[in-house]
Amino acid sequence: MRITDPPPDRASAGMPYLASRKQPPAPGEQIAVPTTVLWPEHDPLFPRDWSDRLDEFFSDISIRFIDGAGHFAPLEYPAEFAAAIRAALDRTRGPETARRGDH
């Protein structure tokens, strides 16, 4: 594959640039694992408007937007990040298992 568009301004932005050009799989070939994505508001590498394509790649996805966060959302908003992990566990394992503390 040859990329003829101009490269992104920042070298570290190269991978997201290539990912934005990726073609989605056929519906039956999407990732079927329940997936939760935390999407920060001010991430310079992954703009929020890219989130509109995630359902093309995942058949069971939940997107949680974190307002005010940058690229390092887990460090900037650890309580919100931990709450999202707990919610994802509740969703996949069932709230009763998660409440018992089984890991």
C-alpha cells in the first residue's frame, strides 16, 4: 500500500493517520468481544470525531466520553477511569458477580 497524502504534522501521529484510512471488516468479521472505549475530549492524536467509526469494527461497543481529559485520561481522571472499568466488568460478568468481589 502506498500513501500519497502528505504525512501528518507530528511523527507520533502517523499511526492514527493510517488507522483513519483503514477499511472496516465485513459485519460478520467485526470484533465481537464486548468493548468499552474511553474517549477523551482533548486528545491530539485521536480526535473525538474519529469515534464515529468504531461501530464499523466492533459489534458490541460502548463509548464513554471523558470531558476535559487529554491523551492520558487514566492519569488525568483516575476515578472516572476506574468507574468505567467497574461498569465494563458489571456489563460482561453481571452485576451480582462483580458485587461479590469474585475476580
